Amino acid sequence: MGDHGAGPAAGGRGPVPSAVDRGAGSAAEGGAAPAPSPKPGWRRWVMDTRPLRHRPFRRLWSSTTVTAIGSQLTAVAVPKQIYDITGSSAWVGYASFAGLLPLVVFALWGGVIADRMDRRTLMLVTNAGIAVTSVLFWAQSFAGLDSVAVLMVLLAAQQGFFGMNSPARNASVARLVPAEELPAAGALQSTVAQTGMIIGPLLAGALIPVLGLPTLYLIDALALCITLWAVWRLPALPPLTEGGAVGRRRAGWRDVTDGFRYIAAHRILLMSFLADIIAMVFGMPRALFPQLASDTYAPWGEGFALGVLFAAIPLGAVVGGLLLSGTFSRARRHGLMVIAAVVAWGVAITGFGLSPSLWWAVAFLALAGVADMVSMVYRGTILQSAATDDMRGRMQGVFTVVVAGGPRIADLLHGTAGSLLGPRAAVTAGGLLVAATTLGLAAAVPAFRRYTP
């Protein structure tokens, strides 16, 4: 929901000029001078905040900070309201899939548009659309319509706007910070998003009995107004053509297929997508959390067990971002880091499946969250650095589809396997499959192991 939320170009082409290079982050415009290298000692390990010295990126990041929690309020309120109306978990699942198709279509289309028009303008338009849908969510809840159809239409519209917003937002980062700071910028954004996934649901659970569902929607709408202001203050981000010149041309659906052909022709990009698909489809066991909480970890209390299982992965990701992101900018072999992180995810998920107690389960899920953070940072950096600027929007559109669609496919796969094999066996098998498949792909594509930006 909402606004959640470079380097050498591929194919032998030179670096794409960034907003920092063109002066958007200069002291004359209120930005910061080039940041010094991270300090020695223990500070080399903890959160690298150098990208925040650049005012344009700081504005983009601050807008993510504001909406990371607000968006999670709506993410909790919508299924809660649907369940209150229907009393059926199936309808909650139907609503989730109602948002999937517009998310996929408009993320791909939005990626094309992000490569054809000013990305700042696109973010303003789509953030405004998300804000309007949040206001409409508030209005229908305040009026007591109790209509699942209305909720599903609004959810589909909001996911469509988000699908168009996300590629523009993510593709803009390489224009706002120097190439060497891209991993740190990715870590800052991912840490904020994961923090919102922890605090938002907990805050929603505390506020619903006190303020009610309408207020949750209203808080999200107000947060999006702050986001609009922050995006308005960004520099212009017009599309760049060959050589870094500003250019525009009409967007068409043929450009979507051009994006997929571009991925197929660049094995580094293809591998980064495949690594995420493998990790999420085979190794995301969230569909089995309710059954594990109800059966395997019932002695700890079903509700408590379910809550800590869902919170463990984002908690591990946040801790990993805070404690380790200082090292992200120093690693050079980004492909190898992705491989290691995905294998570590598979091993941690295997450990989760074999865990005899809730606390061992939470520990392994938290380790999986750390691995996920590392994977997210370097996959995002690869997408920014290995793709040319005129393709970054489409790459981020495909990335949005993979990130959103992979877990939904995993829910279906793990739910089916869990009913046939049992939840622990299904989780363990999935984790082993992630590790084995990733190692096989790494052996088959040595160029990915050796990739440096």
C-alpha cells in the first residue's frame, strides 16, 4: 500500500549521470557535499547513513519512513473489515487476489511509463491516487457500507496505483545518490519498510479497539499527504537517453516486452530475478504459520505463537540492516553476496522446519530475515547498476511483480504441500530446495558469482 514502501551501465556503456552529478544534491541546492567513507572500528559495521547526506534522497527516504507504518494500518484494516463483514477467511484470500492482477498489470505498465516521463511527476500522480483511495476507504468505513464489493474495488484501485508508483520510486534512487552508495541507500529503504511491517500491525492491533477501523484509514491518508509534499520537493527526474541526454517518447505495450527481452539478454539481471523467485516460491512458509501456531507451538499459546512467527522475519531484517549495513558498500562481488544470502535463507528456513520449540523457530526465522535483508540490498543494487537508466523503470516494474507475486504463489504451494506432507516437512523440504537450486544456478552461471558493479 502507499509509498512503501547506478554505476557502470550494462553492455559496456558508461555511467549514467545522476542527480548528484548534475547538481541536484549540491550544496548550492541544499544537498550535501560528497560524504566521507564510513568511520573505522565498530561503526564500519552498523547502519551506513551516507546517502542521507544528499537532500533529494533524504526527502525520498523520509516519505517512505512516514508511510511505512501508515500503509500497514490499511494492510491490517482491509482484511479485518472483510472478515468482520463475512466471517470468512476465504473472502480475505479472495480480496488479496483481487489486488494481484491490477498490481501485476500496472507495475509492468508503470515501469514503461517511468522510463518515458519525469519520474517525480509519475510519483506525484500515483501517490495522489493512493491517497484518494485511502480517503475512500475511510469514507466507506465511516458510513458503515459493509460492502465487500466496494472494498475489493478500492483495493484493486489502490494496488494499481501502487504498481505504477513503485517502479518510478525505486528507479529514482540511482539518480539521487552516487553509485558507490547504492547498497547503503537500499539498506536504509529496506530497513524502514521492514520496521513498518513490525510496528504497523502491532499499532493497528492496539488502535482498532480504541479508535476503530475508519481512523486507521484516515491516518494512512494523512501520512500520504506528507509523502506528496516530500515528493514535490524532489528535483525533476526526466528520462535519460543514450549518453545521458534528456529525452521523451511515447510509451507502448511493446516496451513491456522489450523489458523482458532485455532481462533475457542480460544474464546478471535474469539471475537476480531467479534468485528471488526461488527464495520466495520455495522458501516462504507464511501460509503454514497458522497451522504451526495451532498445532506444533500450541503450548505457548496460539495467538502469541502466531504473532511472533509473523514478526520474526521482518525483525531479523531490521536488526540485520541496523547492525550490518555498514559493510554493504564495501562488498564488491554483489552476485556472490546474493547467492550466499539466498542459500543462507534456505538453510535458515530448513532450521525453522526442524525447530522443536517456538524460540528456536523464531531464532531461525530471524536469521532468515537477516539473509533476506542482504539479498534485497544486493539484488536492488544489481538492478540499479546493471541496467541502463532508460530500462530501470521496467526492471523495477518486473521486480515489483516478482516481489508481490512470489509470496502469493508460495502461499498456494506451501498450503498444498503442508496438507499433504505436514507443515514441518513442507517447510524443511522447501528450505533444502532453495539452497540446492540456488547452488545449482550459481554453478551454471559463473558470471553471476563474479559480478561486480
